[in-house]
Amino acid sequence: MSEPRRRNACPVCGKPVAEAAKPFCSQGCKDRDLLQWLSDGHRIPGPSVEEGEDMREDGLDS
């Protein structure tokens, strides 16, 4: 079983957090995390929206 990540650990690699790159350890880990978001590697849980569906069906106009 792996050890839980330390509170002040980089979420990408687990190394100690650097003040200049918080909450990451380096610019490289910041960039890797951003790349994951941009390539749909990270997702926020929620109901799926099919292509062509209109979000305003819920009565919420943006």
C-alpha cells in the first residue's frame, strides 16, 4: 500500500512544495498539470453533456 501524500507535497510528483511554484514543486510540474487539464486528463465530476445539448434547458441562462 502506498503512503498518503504529505500535506505540503506536490500533487504531481509528491516532492516538497516550492514557495515560488505553490502548490507544485517546480514549473515543470505546474506545466504537466496544466497539460493534463488541457488534454482532458483531469475532469471535474458532474453530469455528462452530449454534444448539441443546450445547457439552458435547466432554466439557467448564462
